[in-house]
Amino acid sequence: MPYKPLDNKIYLASKSPRRRELLRQVGVDFELLSLRTDPARGVDVSEEAYPNEDPLAYVARVANEKGAFAWNVLQMRRHPLRPVLTADTTVTIDGLILGKPENNEEAVEMLGRLSGRTHQVLTSVAVHYTDMALQVTQVSDVRFAKLSPDAIKAYCATPEPYDKAGGYGIQGLAALFVEHIEGSHSGIMGLPLFETANLLRKAGVPV
């Protein structure tokens, strides 16, 4: 059994507004724990894939490395000890890892690759607390309708593609592209709530 947390609050080591919204949706109280993610200033945990790294192994590794680093950070900063939640989401098709597009050209290429096909959205969640390191990876299948070049161009002219793996967000305008999903809608958004709640309960957080 884990040590009982001092309260029912957790740390969320993520800048994703979608993950914040999803945790609030299910009543999880959290405090943000900042990690550096700006390449210009240096990053605390690299999200670069290793050569020929399997997408499942990649997303699990990054989530776990973020969690281990965040747990060390909160101890070094002498924060009250609470479970820390981290997550990583990636999109994969044809064995390729599709990260966040860096520019319009990359976003257009990604959407063109996904057009009319089924791809996978992988979200790995990690919870670190005391000597516990819990993790689960959720996989969802998403099928896109066939997208016209004009539709792709119009979408990529919005801000939506550029902070999201695979170049789209299902909670935004790209919902119009989705013909079918099989898996977890919240997982596709960036935090599978069923799996996350199970991990938090194991760490002593009532959800």
C-alpha cells in the first residue's frame, strides 16, 4: 500500500490545457508542476524519438521519463509530497511517429497522410509517488474521411494543428474530419480518464 497522500490533490506536470480540462471534468484537484519544454531554453525531458523506436515504446518511455524527472523536481524544490501525473500523446500511421508539426508545410503533409485512412492515437499516463511508478498506455483507432486539399489548407491556416501530435485536435475543428473512433475519446484528447482514474486510485487518490 502506498503512503497516504497528505490531501487529495496531485501535481500535474503538463502544460496541456486539455489535460487540465479533463482532470477538472472528473473532479481531480491538482497543482501545476512546471518542466522546461522550450528548446531555446533547454528542455528537462527530450521528446525526440530514438532511431527506429517503436511508437508504443516511445510514448511510454517519454511519459515515464517525465514522471521520474517531475518526482525528483518536487523533492528538490521541497514541495509537499503528492502523486505526480505525467502523460504523453503521439499519433502513428505506417509505423511512423507524427509529433507536433513545426510549420505549415509539415501540418499539411501530416493531414494529407491521415486523409481517408485509420491511424492510432497513443496516450501513455504515468503516476509517480514515493516508491511507486505506475503507467498505462491507451491506444485508440481514428478514421479520417477523405479530405480535400482546400479543407486541409483551411485547417492548417488556423492555430489548431501546431501544438498537437499528428497536427490536429479532435476537440476542435478537426472533429469534422473524423468518421469513426474506436477507443477513448478523452485519450485522443490527451488523457484517457478511465485509465488515469485507476492509476490515481492505486496511488491513494480518491477519484
